[in-house]
Amino acid sequence: MKWTDTREIAIALAEKHPDIDPKTIRFTDLHQWAMELEGFDDAPERSGERILEAIQMAWMEEVE
């Protein structure tokens, strides 16, 4: 997975952290958790606020 795979990252995060409300997560935590996902292979600096927002939105859609 790369940072641009926002939907895939969101699904993986929802599965790995089912008790977390994605509306309450800090971007620093979201960034770290995404990088820790199995199959994630991208440079940390390639992420930014825009990508993290997209992941968060997709995660919120996934849990609804």
C-alpha cells in the first residue's frame, strides 16, 4: 500500500482498530498507524494533511 491508497488504508485501519472512532484520532496517530499496517510500503514524508484527511474520511465512511 502507498499513501495514495486511501480507501485500502481506511479499511485496514477499521479492521485493526474496531473500537476507535475515526473522528477522534489525531493525524500524528493516524500517520503512525497507517505506516504500521501490514503491506504498507511508502515513505513517511510522502504523506500530508490532505492525504490524512482523505484516509480519515474514508475510515468514517467505512464504519458507518
